[in-house]
Amino acid sequence: MIMHNQDSLKVGAVAKAAGVGAQTLHYYERLGLLPRPKRSAANYRLYSPEAVRRVRFIKKAQALGLTLEETKQILDLKDHGREPCRKVAELGEKHLREIDAHLTRLRAYRRALAQAVGAVRLRKRSARGPRKTFPSGIAPVSFAI
């Protein structure tokens, strides 16, 4: 146990400054994303101001799509005095590939949905008047449930 000093922050202060809940800090400790803090004589967790910067980094990494495990890999490199640039680039490229694949699936889904909506509109119009035919190569899509 150590005595509380002026640079030490209790869990609530770190959580508030980083924009997370206290339980998030405890969770990050369990995962190894945050080092175990020192303890006060009363057994309060006492964090360094670096903990706030670290949690903010974790949240920014999550916002960019990195998993907590990927973020831990980056932080572990940094903690061991190694530059994480190569790892960051590797993870960034991986996520770009995933985003591109997702966009490809979304574009295919959009085309299919637009075709289905067009088919419904054509059917609706044909119910009011003479039957319209589909342009060649376009088959109507059924919304039967």
C-alpha cells in the first residue's frame, strides 16, 4: 500500500476524465489494457494521469474499429519500448479489407433491394392500369412471406 499523492487519481476521477464508467476501468485492468494501479492505505485504486490518456486511446481505437485484443497488442508493444507503427499499419490494412468486403456485400444488397422495390412499384401500377412488362434481363422479385 502507498500513500495518496497529488498526482494520483481515484477511479471516479479517471473514469470521468476519460468518459467511461468505473466498471470499464476495472474491465480494462482484467484484460491487461490498464496496468494494475497502486493502492492507498484505505485500499482505493490510485491511478497515474497516464491512465486517462491510455483509456482515451483505447476508446479512440475502438471507434476506429479495433478490437480490445488488437488495442492490447499495440499497447503491449509500446509498454515494452517498441514502436507499434508496423502493427498499427498491419491492423489498419486488415480493417480496410474488411470494410471493402462489407461495402461490396452492401452494394449487392442495395441492388437487390432496389430491384425488388422497382418490381413492387411496377406491380402496383399494373394493378391500376394495363400490365407493364419488365425490361429484358430484369426478373421481378417477390416479397412473399
